[in-house]
Amino acid sequence: MAGDRGDPRGGDREPRPDRAPGSLDGAALEAAVAALRAGQLVILPTETVYGLAGDAGDAAAVARIYEAKGRPSFNPLIAHVADAEAAGRIAVVDDRARALMQAFWPGPLTLVLPVRDTAAVSDLARAGLDTVAVRAPAHPLAHALLAAFGGAVAAPSANRSGRPSPTTYADAVAETGFAAAAALDGGPCAVGLESTVVSLLDGPARLLRPGAVTRAQIEALIGPLAEAEADAKRSPGRLARHYAPAAPVRLDAMAPEPGEAFLAFGPAPASPMTLNLSPSADLREAAANLFAMLRRADALKPTAIAVAAIPDTGLGEAINDRLRRAAGFVG
Ligand code: TXA
Ligand code: MG
């Protein structure tokens, strides 16, 4: 199944082992666009994590996404678009939003804005809210698909609800490939953590989810960011336990106890139960490795997964946010 890029259910498409993952395969792209137009789902590579994508304006397609993920339907989906112009057709873009789009799009930044076109992004995709989360991904395959499709594409991370987001093609297909009519192999995700989510509604801008576009980068452009509101309607998705492996997670560990797997950060003694997020203590490398290594550690069936302390600066804020959620602490 994983070798069949055009159709994860093993259809009539030939696998293309001659092509490097992430390169533009016109036939696979066409099949993916056709699937979206037919209301079917697509495994979509982005620079952050893999998504399970469907036409945001097609409520039946969106329902299929929720069903495949086993996701509570009150948690709204991000509408993916090719560029800022397309975003302006579905959302109300103010000066702050425009400045952030100019600086960080295409890229790992999602903006929550008042919705403009409620047909292009169905009620179900917005979970009934009068706002919409928009993002233009930087991955060339995602961009090519969105440009060819033209409309908004709803795409949550391709994991089943409550599990770590998939950062490789194989993990994405294993999680929700059963529900997809087409799948694009974009190689391993360069960022490895879901996009930063910033809400720009009335009142102060708020950081709903830290990510690779950092708090400091955003504040340099639009001023101080407030925290997410307790109001679940304004900050959905902050309530559930997320990104959880099966084994318990122990944070800020100096070393593993017997039976534990260990996610190290910086120089550490090698052992069969140790995986190193970044031997050189590089936050970008650690972010890119985080979810795949949580999965690999979990597969060792340890008593727990011990994780070394990660500095809370820059990208470290996003890494620690995901680790606290993996450990069961609500954000
Ligand atoms: O990097 C990413 O953002 C990936 C890739 C595939 O683009 N997508 C992703 O989607 O992480 P998802 O559905 O797993 O996370 C979307 C987050 C959720 O926490 C959701 O609650 C929030 O964005 N969100 C979506 N629409 C919102 C809205 N209208 N208001 C507030 N939060 C919203
Ligand atoms: Mg997710």
C-alpha cells in the first residue's frame, strides 16, 4: 500500500520508484485534484505535518475527514489556500493579518479571522463558528495542489484523533490512508510540528498554538500577543489531551529509569532504548524528529518515555507545548 502513491488503497496506478519523494509527479497531482473535486480525501504533505485533505466547501467530504480521524466535530479545521489572495476571498483580512501573511506565507502560520465566504468553507469545517482558520503551506506539492484545485482545502493533521501528527508519508498512510482516494508522497516534513495558530479577531491578537513561526517573530511585527482565551468557542482544540503516545511520558528527565525509553537532547550515551532528538542540541532538528521519535519510542513498549529537558526559547516553546500535551497536561 505505501508504495502506491497515487492510490493508497492499491488501485490501478503504477508505483513510481524512479521519482524522489516531494518531486512534482503530474499524474499523481492530477489524481489528487480529481479526488478533491469528487468529494474524496487526499493524504497531503505539508512542511509542518501530513494532512488529511478534502474540499472545505463540501460538507460530506468534511464529514468523512472527521469520521476517519475519529475527531469530535466541535473542533474546527484549517482552510488551506494557495496564497494571500485566495485567503482574502474566504476571510476578512485586516492590516495585522496582511503584515503576517507578507512576512510568513507561504509557511507554517495559521491565522484565525472572521469568515467572509461561508459556502467556500462549510459550517461543518468551521464547527459552526463565524471565524475561519486560514493557512498557505510552503511545501511545493501542497502549493501545487491548492493552486490547481483553486478552492479552500480543509486538512487536519492526518493522525487519528489524539495521536501524534504524522511527519512521514508512511506514518500518514498508516494512520488515515484507509479513508483517502489519493496520496501524495512529499518526503519527511521539514518542520515536524503543526503550524503556529494566531487568532486575529476583535481585541488583542492571541497565540492559540505555538509553532515554528515563533512568538518573538510575530510580536516583532504586530506587538504583544495575548494568551488563548478560556472560552472554548474562541480557542477550540486547547481542551483535549493531544499527541499522546500509548506509554506515559515523563518530562525533564536527566536519565532513563530501567524499562524506560529515553528521548535525549544534546550529547547522551547510546543505548537500545535511547533516541536522540538532536545530538547537537539544535531545536530545529529536535522539532523535525519529535513525533517520529515519540512513535518509535512507543513501539519499544517501554514502561514510560522519559524526555530530556528542552529549553523554552524560540522553537522550544512549541516543542514543550507538544510534550506537555503528550504527557497529559492540558495546554
Ligand atoms: O500544520 C498544520 O496546521 C497542519 C497541516 C496539515 O496544515 N494542520 C493541523 O490541523 O494541525 P489540525 O486540525 O490538527 O489543527 C488545527 C487547529 C486546532 O487546534 C483547531 O482547534 C484550530 O486549529 N482552529 C481551527 N479553526 C479554528 C477557529 N475558527 N478558531 C480557533 N481555532 C481554530
Ligand atoms: Mg491535529
